[in-house]
Amino acid sequence: MIVSENQIYFDLYDSPSKIISEDRIEEGLDHLKFEDILQYVALPSLRLEKKPATTKIRKTSRSDGKGRSDMVFLFNFLRHKKVQRIIRVIVDDMSEPAHSDEAIEAALAGFKVEIWDWRKLDLCTETILAVAFDAEEVCLYWSGNNAVLRGWSEAGGLPLLRKLKKVHLHVEQVCLTL
């Protein structure tokens, strides 16, 4: 009798390709079984090739018109595998176009996240509050825009994260040419 162990993390950083098809994820990783709590989910900057359109009508959500939504599929895959809680979320979203705030919220809706490390410049505090309200640690990536920094620190920003203990601020170096 073969007993397969449940995975305690989901890490695609070692993926040889930065373009992965939805079919490859569903069929190639379908055999994986996960614990309901994952130590971490680590997703590099990658693009998903969508499945060919089928006769079924796909549920579409209101789009804010900007950004990608590739990570929604990957987190739905984990949701389908009965994952409920993710200790640390690491997503490299520094490539343009980055994911829309709406897509980030859809991707992580319903998961309990303790350490937030979604690597997107100037991410809106409301997005973090919507999906990681119980986060104890947050990594922020700042472009140098002072309005964003003020937004994170105002009373309606990060102070609303009631369990927050640590904030890591990463400053993106901006080079101006004259």
C-alpha cells in the first residue's frame, strides 16, 4: 500500500518556465495532496496560458480594467485542494502589468494569511485589509510616492491590522534621467 504524504507548502519558484498552462497545473499537479494549513505559498512572476474557451460560460467578475489575474487560478487550485490557511504568502508581482487589487482580493479571499509578502509596488492598504486582516507581519514595496506611505500609516491604513507586529518596507530605487 502506497501512502502519499500531504504537502505543507506550494512553491513554483523552481519552475523552469515562466509561462505555465492551466492544464499543466490541473493535470500535472492533480496528484498532490495538501494539508489544510500550508507553511507557505511561493509564486514567481509567471504567466498562465488560459484553457481554450469551452461551451460553458465562465463566470466573469467586474474588472477594474487594469492588471492581470493569473494568481486567481493558482489560489483557486489550492482552494479546490481544501487549503484553508497559509502562514506566509510570497508572490512576485513586480513585473508590469501587475495584478489588479481586485484580482489579489479574489485570489486570497477566504484564506487566513499570517505573513503577507505580495511583491507589488504601492499596494493599496484596503487590499491587504480585505484578505489578510489577521496578518502579523506585512512586507510592503514602495516606489517612493509619499502619498502611498501616508496611506499605509494613517489611522485607516495598517493600524487597522489588529494583530500586526512587524512591517518590512522595501524601497524600489527609481532612476530619473534628464
